Amino acid sequence: MANRNRRANAPDVDNTIDLVQVDGLVVAKIIKHCHEEGSSAVDVAQGVLLGLVADTRLEVTNCFPFPKNLDENFDEEDYQMEMMRHLRKVNVDHLHVGWYQSTQQGAFLSTQFLESQFTYQTSIEESVVLIYDPLKTKRGFLHLKAYRLTPQAVALYKDNDFGADAIKTHHLSFESLYQEIRLVIHNSHLVNALLCELSEMVPSYEGSQYLDLGTASVLEKHLRSLTDNVDELLQDTNKFNIYQRQVVKQQQEKQKYVQKRNLENTARQARGEAPLPDEDITKVFKPIPVPPRLEPMVLSAQIAAHCQQVSLFCSQALGKLFLSEALQQPQPSQQTVLKGSSKTA
Amino acid sequence: MSRFFGTASDSDTESDVSEEEVQQRPTAVPTYTFSDDEEEQKRIVRSAKEKRFEELKDIIKLIKNYKKNKDLSKMLSSFEELTKAYQKALPVIAKEEKGVTPRFYIQCLVEVETFLNELWEDRDGRKNLSKNNSKSLSTLRQKMRKYVKDFEADVAKFKENPDEEEEDEEAEEKSEAESDEESEAEGPAAFRKSESETRTKPLPKVKPIAPEGDESDDSYWDSDGEDETSSSDDDSKYANLKDKFLKVAGGEDDKKKEKKDRKDKEKAQRRKDREEEEELEMEGGDGWQVQGKATQAKPKMFAKDADINTGVVLKKLFEILAARGKKGTDRREQVEMLHELYTVSEANNLGIGIAVKVKFTIISAIFDYNPKICDAMKPEHWEKLLQCIAELLDLLNSRTDIIMGEHVSEDHEKLDQAEYDAEQDPSRRFFSVRGCMLTTVERMDEEFVKILKECDAHSNEYVERLKDETRVSAIIDSLQTYIERQSLPAELCRLYMRKIEHMYYKFDPNTIKQSNGESNVEKDTTLAVMDRLCRYIYVNDKEERIRPRAMLCHIYHYALHDEWYKARDLMLMSHLQETVHLLDPSTQILYNRTMVQLGLCAFRHGHIKEAHHALLDIQSSGRAKELLAQGLLLQRQHERTSEQEKIEKQRQMPFHMHINLELLECVYLVSAMLIEIPYMAAHESDARRRMISKSFHHQLKVSERQAVTGPPESMREHVVAASKAMRNGLWKQAHNFIINEKMNAKVWDLFYQADRVRTMLVRKIQEESLRTYLFTHSSVYDSLSMATLSKMFDLEQPTVHAIISKMVMNEELMASLDEPTQSVVMHRTEPSRLQSMSLQLADKLANLVDNNERILKIRQGPFGFSRGNQNVRFGDRPQYGNRQGQQGGGGNWQRRGGDNRDNRDNHRDNRDNHRDNRDRHNN
């Protein structure tokens, strides 16, 4: 019941943040870090966000990376505290407000990810996680998103019970596992002025990478990770299926057992004997452990995210393709090629 | 060693006349016979005690020695002997010493016990003992404990005053000496008698003293002694010349005089020896001296002017042979003696029969010299052996009237020249000797292989030994002429097999020259010889054991000389693939070698697929080295026992027959590359793609795992780099990776006519690159000009045309050829990569939906809804209870379905498929 009450209060706290305002500096630092360390498929770059809450707005004004090569006797917490202390000395915001992580093609969701975000959110109420995708940025779209766990998910984690029933009571589905928070990049006026100046200096053709038409390869990558996720989900559903069948079987056996018992008891009563003592039925039939449903839920969420990204990408790519087709029309020789690729899109 | 032998040998140094020394012992025997008739009763009693005590003391001395060397296993055996000897001595002790155990015996026991206890306490020391020794230690200790219990009282007494013992012994010895002297002083008769006793004693005592190494002397000695006594008037045999000389020339008187002289001398010696006895006792090397002396004596086996005839020589020969294989026989000596015998028989012109017989015996004695079957012969013996066999074969080949074979029984041997000469009937004028030359030569051949394996393959020594290969081959050839004369098919088969095994792995450049018509056709190539020999075996082999080997060698030889079709056909006809696993390991190894050689041959001829198949079995396991018997692999999982290792070592091929493993691997990887890369390109999006070559994929994966790939260094890296280049259609780069100086030095130059192989390889790379290019990039093109393609891959247009036609024929490429424009028009029926992936995803999603439905179905109970129509499914749902859960599941699907609307079309295409699946699931 205590949980209920807290959950009732939770939305108030949670609503405090509906906007993440990230400084240009932070974005630049994250991008730099992620491109340096998180560009290969295996490595993930992570770091700490610093900032302050103002009303319902979280201002992220600085960040620093987690060191990559950890020795055995390296104390991460010490390092963080040290860093924050130093930053405080130079009069920078030193409040821990979350963390950031690099990702590959948006495949960042995992139980570990949720768990660490949960610990962040329980210790620092307002913390967010920023996800940055270097690959997408390379294709011309800055991909930086802010996420938080939903209050239901936090409550679920607090209960530490991931059975199907627990998820049901928490009114949780894969869609409500986490929520995206609007993200604004904020620059000081000086920086804005500098950017304006720079944009004049940058030659116009430098922007050509935004017109990259490489649709197939991006889609292929998405499809590949989608296939992988679906595979895993398939296995999970299989497991659940087996569980269900076992439960049904056990239920039937239980019923049979009870019926037999009742029959015997009535026979005994007819003979005037004392009825059999009541046995704990759970002892006879041990409950089958419920497979945790968190994993499939995370997978579903991941699949959903992928699908979202694919559809977003497709709409963008289609627009681009139509645009380029229009541009190419005076040169009919290449038309066929374009048609081919538009088909694949 | 007995005291007396010790003295005798010691006197060796003092008296320079060795001949005299030699004659001493034999003469002792006759003396004994002389004195035999006097005072028999007394002598026996005394000698019994002395004899027993001598025996005991000898053994005790030995035990002391072993104690010093800590040779526990020998000590154990000596101890057992000691107890036995004591048991024998018991009645004597009871009689003479009134049942009191002799003090020296107790002392020995006490000493041994303390020694054992010390050793037992010293734990570290015990650990260091060899297994054998530590085992003996524990058994000895137990026995000792039990045994000592019987002597407890004596031992206790002894321990009380151990000092007494020395004086005692000294006293004893003194008294003994005195008694000796006394007896000597008693008079000539008595003296002679005692002397004779002392002389006779050594004979039986030699055995326990030197259990190893001088039994031969012993037995030899014995026989001599017997000869001496039994055949004093038979002039044929004397163990020493002078003795014989004396007997014949001087007669009895001289003998007596001689004896007296010697007696005086010996007396003096014995005194001296007494003084030196302590040292001598400790030395323990007396036995060796005797042996050395014996060897000196041995080669002189006949009396100087004895009438040496066949019978005598034969007798001698059998005598030597009788010692063969006995434990203490000195094998080196035997060989020497046989040689001596041979020279003697030669010198006396005893005829060829004897010569052959003795030679043959020499050969087997040389074989015998090496006691261990797995060790190789020593080079000097090997030289001798080769020489002997060659000589013997020359002998055999020089005459046609010598029959040598296993079928000749021992009794029917005809060796006597005189008999031969006397025989009137020419049909019966022959010598017959028992012995199988073929077996000998086979054995020799095996020894040869062993010797080669013993040498370090990279040393000069190996080369030196390998030079003997020609001699071995020559011997086999001359044996061939000999056996062909006798014409026994079974033996001939065996011999041919030997010959084949010496021939099959040797490359004869003449063969290829001949097939090219360059050299004169007259000359017999090894291929022709091989053909003849193998055919003979195919026809005549009855045992079915040689034939497969011959066949494999034949195939090997064909393959080696680029006779690909002949080799392949023979291999296919032989059906050996089916039965090879039933054959013995060495034939299996030969099979592996043959397959490998076949693969190399196929590669040289550009039959890449066949090469790959032939090498696949050997290479895929990564145990090529082991399978070809070219070295032992380290096994991590289970250690070999030493027994296993020995067996495996025996199977190893000698180094000069090895097949280069790197060449093998390179050929395999390159053929795998030429097959696999186009295949991979063709089936890139196929989920059910199989791997053709696992090890090739392994190499690819290893290189992919590396963060940074540098320029290739090893052969494997070159092939991998070439594969990567080929995948992208960069045939020139691939060509440069496969054929460059490094690879030439490592691999390609090992081929005969390497340039031909290289041109073939370049050609293959071009063709396969073209195919790969078409597979990978055909989806991009609407049409392709064949002229461009031929320029791109540096191939003639007809070749390009042929390749593309073949691909179209095999439905590998969805295209058609447009003749007028010389171009390929793509049909675009193949799904693009993205499309095929979408199809896969759709498949998986369908499965997922199925599973989800099943989850729902259980909740709903057995009602179900109409199966065929997907859209109805969700409409029906609200009728059933437990809405929440369903909404979760159903919602999931709906949502995903919405997102995958793009895939819907594909999905629908797959629905039939899907429905089948579902039915299967439901069933």
C-alpha cells in the first residue's frame, strides 16, 4: 500500500521536468567524446551530466566523460566526486543531473540501461539520460534525445518483481516503460553570434552530406537489428508459452486432486469417520516460477523504437528522393538508377 | 666376484705374460680330476662349509656395493639370494658352528637394516628415488623386518658389542689364511687338493656376482671346460692355444712341471692378495676385468693347427648361436666372433655354403645387437650391416646353385663344399641354406627408416644417412635379381612393395620430359617401372594386404608426375575411400598422403574443386601434421601415455618423405578462396547459406577481428587479403597478393614448373573475380557490356561470354545475353538485399504472431477464432475474459503491425507459407 501512496504522489514530482535544455557546450562535448570512443560497434561512451533544475525545466550546462580504461582499483565514484569538486572550484554547475550514452542505430535499450537509469532516478529525482547516435549524425541528422523512466516503471523496479501480474498491476506496457522529454539546445548570445559569423564563412557546398541518399544501407542496418530483436522476442514468447502450458497442466492436476479429496471426504463422512485433514495444496503442487516479463517488454520497446526510427527515416528519405528526382529530371540517363533506389525505399 | 677370480685378475697386472693367465683356469679342471681320488670324505665337509660361507660373503659384498650405489632393486634381489643361500648353509652351520649364526651374516643384516631405516626416514631422499627403487625399498624393508625377527637374539647381541666384529672377522680371516697355509704345508698332495678346491669353486660362483653382462663368458667358459674335459683327444677344440700345445707336445710331465711353477707363483699372489683384499672387496669392478680378458681370449677359437673343416666350423657356429638372446650375452662380442669365424672359414676355403651361412648369422647378430625395438641402430653397425648384406647378396647372385629360404629346414641344410663336390648328380649339386633374405632386407629397410627418424632432420647427419638410400635401393635391386630367379610370387610381391615404397615419393623429371616428348623414349622412367611393379602386385598378391598399399603408391606416383586423370581414375576404381578406415594405420597414413598429393596434382591442373575436395578432409581438422604422420601434435585435453606416444612415433614419416604443409595449406586456402568467394557473393542474403570451407572462414574471421590490418606477412594473411580484394572484384590486387615474391619463395616455387601453375592461378583469379563481381553488383546494372567486362578483368571476350552463359545456365545470374550489342541484360527478378531482408523479417514476425496467438489461445480456452483471416482475430477478442492481458498482447501486435506497414505486402506474400507453419504448429 505504501507503494500506492507514493505512486500517487509520483506524478507531481515527475511533472517537474518536461523540458531539457542543453547547452551547446554540452552537445559539443558529448559529440566529441562519442566520436572518439563510441564509434566502434562494441564500445559505448558514457559520461555525467551536470546542471540544475529550474521549475519544470532541466538545464544541462556541463558534462564530463567517464574514463574508459578502468583499472581494477580505480574508484569511479571518487573520480566523479573529484571532478565535480574541481568544476565547482571554477564556478561551473556541479549538480549531478543525469548521464549520457552513445548508441548505434538507436539500439540502446536494455535491462542494464533501464536499471542504471532507475538508480539515477531514485537517487536524483530529476535525472535524465541523453542518447546520442554518432552514425545518424554522420548522415546529417543530429540525433540527441533525452529520456526518463516513467513513474510506473520506477515503481515496478522498486518492487523488483517482473512477473506478468506485477506488470499488469502497475499498468505498464512497453510503451510506457520510458518517455522521451523534449530537448532544446540553448546557446548564449555570444555563441549565437559566433555561429552566425561562422555560417557565413563555411562554403555552401559543405552541406552536401545532408543530401546523402544512402537509403538502403541504413534501412538494412535497422532491419538487421530488428530481425535480431524479433528473434529474441520470439524466444521469450516461446518460453512464456511453455510456462503457460505448464500452468494449465498443473491447474488440471490440482482440480483432479481436490475432487478426489472431496469424494473421499464425503465417503468418509458417510461411513462416519473424521474427514481427512486439510493439506496445503501449494505444498503438493509447487508453483511454477513465472518467467520475468521485463526482458520481452524491453525488447518490444526496442522494436517499437526501431520501427519509429525506420518510419521517420523513410519519410525523410522519400522526401529527399522526390527532391532529387526533380533535380535530376533534365538528365534522363540517370533516371533509371533513381527509380531503382526509390523502389527499395 | 670371487676372491679367487679377483686374485687371478689382479695378478694379470703383475705377470706380464697374458697367455699364462689365460691358461690358468682351464688347466684347473684337469687338476681337479687328478686329485679326485684322495681323501674324498674330509674334503667335501670342509668345502661345504667354505663354499656356503664364500657364497654368503660374496652376496654380502654385493649388497654392500648396492648399498653404496643405492641400487635398491638389485639389493632386493641380492637379499633374496642371500636368504636362500643362508637357507642352504643352515645344515652346515648347524654342523660346524653348532647352530650359531655366523657373525658376518648378522652384521650384514644389521647394516642393511640400518641403511634401510635411514633411507626410509629421509623423506625427501625417498621422493627423489626412481619409481622402481622406491618400490623395492618398501618391499625390501618389509621383508627385512620379517626376516630379522628370526635373528632377534643374535642381532641384539651383535648390537651390544659391534666392535668385536671387526676383530672377529680379521681373526676369522687370519685363521682361514692360516688354515690355508696349514693345509698347504700339509704336503703336496694336500696342497694340491686344496688348491684344486679353490680352483673349482670359481666356476659356479660367477653367476650371482655379475648377473648382467658376463653370462656369456660364463656359458662360453662352461662349454670350453666341457670341451676340454670331454675331448682331450679330439683335437678340434681348445679354448686356449698354449694348453693345447702343451698337451700335445709336452705330455703329462710337462704338465706337472708347469703346474708346479704355477703353484708357486699363485702362492705368492695369494699372499699379496690377502693384503689387498680390503680394497678389492670395495672395488666391485673385478667382474669387468674378467670380461675384458675373456674378450681377448675369444676370437681365438680354434687351435692353431687344428684341422678346420665344415663340421667344426658349424659346431662352433651353433655354439655361438646358442648364446644368442640369453641375458648375459655380450652381443658385440658375438658379432666379432662370427666375423672371426667367417675369416677362418674363408681362410680354410670351406666353400660358399659356409660363407653364406656365417654371413647370414653375422647379419642377424648385428640385428640382435640393438636390444630395443624402437631405438635405431648405431651408425657403425648400420655401415657394417649394409656391407654384410651387400656382400651376401653378391655371393648369392654370383652362383645359381645356392638355395636360401625359409622353406629349407635346419636339418636339410647343405653347406659342405666337399659334399657338393662329391655329389655326382648335377641336379642335386646345390647348396641349401636356411634363412630368408627378404625378411632380412625388410628388416634392414625398417632399420634404415628408424635411423633416419633418429637423426635431426636438419643436420648434416641426416644427409649423410640419406646417402645410404642409394645403397639400400641397390641392395633391394640386387635382391630383386636374386628373388626373380627363384620366382616365388608371394615373395616377389613383398619385395616389389619394398621397391615401390622407395620409389613412389621420388620425383623423376624425366617422366614429364618424356611425356612432353623432350627426352628419348627409350629410357625407362620410374613411372614405367612403377607401373610394371604395381601391375605385378595387382595380379599376384594373394594376401590383399599389399595391394591397397601398392595402389596408393601408384596413385601417388601418378599424381606426383601430373598424370591427373590416370591418378584420379585409379583412385576411383580402387574404391579405397570406402574401405580405408578398416586398414592399418600406416596404410591410412599413406592414403592421406596420396589424397593430398592428388589434391596438389588437381590444383596444378586447375581443377580447383577437386583439389579442394581432396584436401578438405586433411585440412579441415587442423591436424594435417598428425594425419600425414609428419610430427606429433600437442594435445591439451588428454595427455598421451608414453606407450601411445611410442606407437605414434613409430608411425612417423622420415623427413625426406614429408609433404610441405604450408604448400598444402596454401593450396587448400587458395582453392577454398576461389570457390567460396563467388559463392558468398551469390548467397549473401541467403539465411540458409552453408559454409564450404570452415577453416577458410575461420581465417577470414580472424582477420576481421583485428582492429587494424597491416600489410600481409604470412601465407594465410596473403590469402585472406587476396580474398578481400576478390570480394570487391579487384582481381589485380588479389593477383598481387597471391603471387608475389614472398609467396613465390614460400609456396609456388615448390611446384615443378611453377610458372605454369602461376598462369593457371592468375586465370582462375580473373574468372572467379568476374563471377564475384557479377554476383555482387548485377543488381545495380540494367545491362553490362561484355567488352567492358573483358577489359575490366583482362579476359578475352569469348571467355567472358562463356562464363556469363554458364552462370545464366545455372540460374545463378538472372540475365540474358544480347548478341548484337554484345551485352548482358539483367532481368532484375532477384530481390534486392533489402527486400530479402524484409522477407526474412516478415517470416520472423509471422512466427512471433503465431506465438502470441498461442499465448492468447490458452487464456481464451479452446474456442479460438477463424484461422485464415488475420483481420478478424482482433475483432473477436473482446468476447473473452481477462481483457487486460489481452490488450497488452494484442496491442503489442497491432502496434507493430502498424509500424511494419511497409512490410505488409511482403507479409501477405508470405502468408501461405505462414499458414503452413501455423498448421504444423497446431498439429
